[in-house]
Amino acid sequence: MPNSLQTIGTLARRSGETIRTLRYYDDIELLKPTVYKDGGHRMYNEQAVHRLQEIQSLKFLGFSLRDISYILKQQEASQSQLHDVITSKKQELIEQVQELQQTIQQLDYMSSIIAHEEVIDIRVFCFIIHSLVWEHNHYQYNQEQKNTVPTTERRILDQQYYHLFTTLKRLASNGLSPADPQIQEVVENILTLHNQLLTTLDQETWEAMSKQESTTNILSPLTTEEWTFFQNAFANHHLNSGEKTKSRSSTVD
């Protein structure tokens, strides 16, 4: 019936609003109940329902509750005011869509990184995600770059990074010495891969990365113990490389 009253609970359920919101609208005199029954129970007629629908419509466009209150009192607004609000809301939704598309692309990317792995090391996996997110937020400055999917070359590099670090962690957990040839081979491959990655970065990006590394505790794919092991392995590699250089030099002489 058009003139029947409904409780605040019924109105909340039918409108999709919460009872708390409707009470707040009452407190700020944006939507007053038609009557208050015994005990302060709020009751709403059809006219109140229509006003709530108007509030919801204007709120969807992005108007503040204060502006909505003014507009509904006047029952009119300038074309330019509505145009500005609609344009702003449209841009907000476009940005949300772009962000969702970027997230989907990143999820597809991360899925490809682990596509050939049976067991996933979460720490290394998070390390790669963290690196991608940091790059996206800090040194891809224009919108065109921010919405670019990582290149095939970068995808291959990240796949190799994941495989090498998980291999290093596995070998270290097996009790091998940092000087073991298997460990040294992994270290050599990691250093080679790192140099390849640097060639894919422009000067501005490299400077930003260097500054970040010197001031921030970046997520590491290795635990403290594993990092110590890697440093010892790297020291052994550096020592072996120096001895090989001296050996070649002596042969030439």
C-alpha cells in the first residue's frame, strides 16, 4: 500500500543501506523518519523511500552528504555542477578499471614465473612480487609505462632468478660448503643474471634503485642464515675469480 509505513530494518534491507547509516541520516537531518513510534522506533513512508533513492543516486555520482542535502532542498542544480561531478566519477571508475587490469596482468605474470616449478618457495616468490610492486610504484613514472606488461626478456630473467635462488637455498639446506662447485656454479649464474637485469634498466631507474637499496631494508629472498651463506659463497667466487685472472696473466707473461 502506498501510504503504509515500514520499519528502519525493513527499509535498510530493501535499500541495501545499513541501519546505522539510516540512523546517521536521521541525526544529520538528511533523511528524517516519517514518524517515531513508541520507544523511538523509526518508521518510513513511500515518500521517505523515494528521498533515500535520490540520496543514493547522488551519492553514487560522488556528491558529499552536505552537497546532497543542499541539492535536495533546492531540487535543482546547475548543469556545470553535475557535469563536473559526473566527469570526476567517470575518471575515478576508469582509474579503478586500469588498476584492476594491471593487477590481472601482474597475476598472469607471477603465474608464468612459477609455471615450471612443482614446489613453491614462498619467500622467493614474495621477493619477486615485492620487486615488481616496488618498481611499479617508484620508478615507472608515466602512465604509459605503469600500464606496460613486463617484457618477455624480463619474464625470463625473473623465472631464472626464482629458479637460481630456490636452488641455492636447497643446496645450502643440504649442508654443502659455500666453496662447493655446485654452489659456485649457482653464484656465477646469479651474478651473470644480475648483470643482464641491469642492462634492461635505464639510467634513471638504476639510480632510483641504488638510492632505495642504500636507504631501505628491501625484502630479501634469503633468511639471515642463508644470506650469510651466500656472502661466503660470493667471497669464495670472488677469490676463485681472482686466482683465475692471475693464472691467465702468468700464462700470458
